[in-house]
Amino acid sequence: MYRAHLDSLIVSDNTQVVTDMTIDRDACVVGVDFGTLSGRAVVVRVRDGAELGTAVHEYRHGVVDQVLPATSRPLPPEWALQVPADYLDVLRTAVPQAVEAAGISAAQVVGIGTDFTACTMVPVTADGTPLCDLPEFAENPHAYIKLWRHHAAQPQADRINELARQRKEPWLARYGGLISSEWEFAKGLQVLEEAPEVYAAMEHWVEAADWIVWQLTGTYTRNACTAGYKGIHQDGRYPSDDFLAELNPEFATFVADKLDHPLSALGDRAGGLTARAAEWTGLPQGIAVSVGNVDAHVTAPAAQAVGPGQMVAIMGTSTCHVMSGDVLREVPGMCGVVDGGIVPGLWGYEAGQSGVGDIFAWFLRNQVPPAYHEQASERGITVHDLLSELAAGQQVGEHGLVALDWHSGNRSVLVDHELSGVVVGQTLATKAEDVYRALLEATAFGTRMIIDTFTDAGVPVTEFVIAGGLVKNTLMMQIYADVVNLPLSVIGSAQGPALGSAMHAAVAAGAYQDIREASDSMGSVRRNVFTPVPENVEAYERLFHDYLELHDYFGRGANDVMHRLREYRRAALEGKS
């Protein structure tokens, strides 16, 4: 229930207390979603979740994966960095623009919440200054933010996994048996071994989700979500010092020196908005700032999917699958399971696909002939729309293709970012729309692998909910419904993560008792929008078995050609440098 009256509220950096404060019926909160390429803000009315205004700001530097801006020197393969100033620009531009678009007074805003991609890591000084902002480190790529899709720490991840298996570390099963190269420990070990001077200067190894809250409140708060899913924090502990010392003696104190910090629960108040952050955003100083969160996990309450078995797929450049369960199970290849990782009182499960929208974008940039672009331009539609229209006229299997969706590696269930994409069955008659549809189907098969793995492990998926920008592609949505053989529900908001962050801000401001209560009033979902077509289900079942055969052949060790090709590429590029 919406609580319009608060007996007390801490309003400014945990020092000033205001009593007998009333939250007006038209009070609003702001949610800010920091994505891979941009940040978006949404202004939401507290009492009913109405989205009153939005704004988007594209990062000036985008994803830094080719050359380092400060030097113009090429980066090695599999690197993906970002520039922290781009995130602050979102606060300076998107937030005030969203408030203006909402047509409200900034004085009506009682809280702000944020979410971030993860695992996105920032090496900082004791006061939170990113090392790349220091003159002595401006030309060192390891001093920059390592974006979630930075996969160059795969050798370190391999060693972590092998040692954990040898030692039978109990925490390994909580991550499906594999720690990803995307996560905190692998990336931290890479910094130590490749840039020890950066590692020595780094006082804190901080998730971007927590760094942005630090900038808003002036206080470093570490959220329990990223600590559990990306930081190997289980049952109140991190991996032991002696385990870390076996990886590298200099890494033994990584947790104590660089990582460890008191954890805060999701929906808690991290602090009040500082004067500096109020100047950036145009919002009132002292309003509640909620504890940081992950873009996927924060979306589940926005889609009213807070019960056991309700899996939410947040589909964009990649896809993250999150679901709560009332039992603890070990699911092979999952990204993690955390007590209260999505909502209090339930186990929060996570899995994902490293490339989805990115694969389609790559295909359009590099594989689609100019004639398609010209035709789309003439008709005033996008090339995605044109290819979807052409592909929609096909029967299942008509293109004669099957693809593997590993162009950005495999996050679940194989957890191997050395894997790569495959399209089987191409002939001289194959057209762009054929391959496009095969790639759509491949990502659906990847999701089917995840759902089947959870179900087989005793965590059944009873409802499948879609969020994210790709929900607009109706062909893709129907393919997913047919492949997974489940009705697809669709989140009612086009800004799911930002709405979820705003809901957590409402909880932090005291308007709701907890995130479940906020979800009931502010969340939105349309049930069973896409339903399976029986004849398509049957046809895709045959095609899925072909996908599964390729999946296991290339992904489970029968043929390691993909790994060898990666080694050839690295060696060739190193020879050129």
C-alpha cells in the first residue's frame, strides 16, 4: 500500500532528520538506467507507476573496444572499456530533460534510483576518483572501466575455475560450476598481472552500480546483488585468502584490500542526494537515493514478476534471464543464485546470453547487401523491419539453416567466451533474410537451453516475461513463443530497468514497505501476448535437436576448433603490433 505519510525521513547524507513529512499524492521518483551505449531517465508517479517523462543520453565515447581515446593506440582483442565521465553526463542531461518532459516541478521528486550493466568495474582511489581521470594513468587501458562485455580476462577465469574444481570450493556450484571472465575476480586478477602499477594504486575495485550511487550520495555503498552474482559472495563470505594466493601470491589480499565493504540490501536508502549531485540533476538536495542494482534484476519487479517460476528475459544487446525461486538448486551454467538477489525472501537466479541484439546489429552492418538498405530507405522503414517482413513469410525450416548464437561467446549454459558464431546450411541460394531468421531462431534456441536446464535442475519456469527493446520485433517474439513452447507475457513499460529503479527509489523514500508492495502498485505487465502455434512448436522441436547437436559438438569439447581459431587470431594480431 502506498504510504503518503512518514513519521521520519533521513533527507541529507544521513545527518539531517525531518519529522512528520507528508509525501504528496503527486510525488514522483526518478529511475536512471545505465546501459551499454546510453543512459535513460524516467520520471514516475509514486502512487500508480505512471511514467510521466523520459530522456536518453548517448555516451560520448560509447564502447571503447578499438582504440584508447587518450592515445589512439589499438586495444587488444576482446577488450571493452568505458569512460566514467560519460555516466556523469547522463545525470547532467537525461535527468533534467526527463523532469522537464514530465511537466512537473523538481520539488515533487522524493527519490532517485539507478541500475547498471554488470559486471562493469571501476578502479578508483580512496575518494572514488577513477584512475583513468588521473594524469599518470590516462594512457593505461587498465585504469579505465572494464565493461561487462570485456572478455580479455578469460585466461584468468580459466585458472580460477580449474583451481576451484581442484580444491572443491563449495561456492563454485552456486555459479553453475563456472566463474565468468566478465566478473569481478577474473578482471581484478587481469589488472594485477598485466598492470601491477594500476593494481597498486587502486584503493577500491567498484561495481559501476555502486560507483554511480557514490557520486550521488558521497558515500560508498556496496549492493548485495552484484556482490552475490558477480563478486562470489556466498553465505557471508568471499573466496578465501589461501585460494587467492594459489592463483597469484600478490592476489591473496584482494578481498581485504580492494573489494570488501559492508553490503546493503536492495531497496535500502544509500543516503541523501548531495549538493553537487543536486546541481547536476536539478533535483532537491537530500532526497532518497536507493542502493545500486543491476539492470536485469531491477526489471523483474517492474514486470510484476516477483514470484517463484516467473522468468524475465531482458532483451537488448544481450539478454539476461532472471527468476526467483523458493528452493535452492544447483543449475549448471547459471550465472549465480543469491538469497534475496531479486526480492527479499526468495532465491534469485540469473542466466544470460552474451550476444542477442548485438548479433543482429553486426549482421546488418557487415553482411546485408546495399540493395536491402536502399529498399528499406525507399519504403521509409528500417532494415530490421524489412528483413523481419521478408523472413516472416517463410515456413519454419524453409531457409535450410541452423545457427549458433555465440558471436559474443556463451554466457549460459556453457560459460565460455572463447566460443564463436556458426551458420550451417548456407548455399548460393541463401538470402540475407534467411540468415537473419536463422540468427533470430538461434537466440531463441539459446534461451530454450537455459529454460530446459533450469527445469531439469528442479527450478521450473512457469511463466516467461519479455522486457527490453527487442519486444518490438513481433516475428522474434512469436519465434520465441514457438521455440520455448510457453506463452510470452510482455512488460507494460518500454523502460523496464528505469521503472524498476524508480520503484526501488520509492521504497528507499519510504512510500512503500518493500519492493513487492511497490511492484503491485507501480509495475505493469500484459499477460500471454504471444502464444505458441502448435505446428510451429513441432517443427522447431526438430530444428532444436539439430541446434543441440551443434551446441554440444562445438561447446562441450568434442571439437575445440573455435578456441584454436581465437588463438590464431590473437597470435596474428600480436605479430602485427
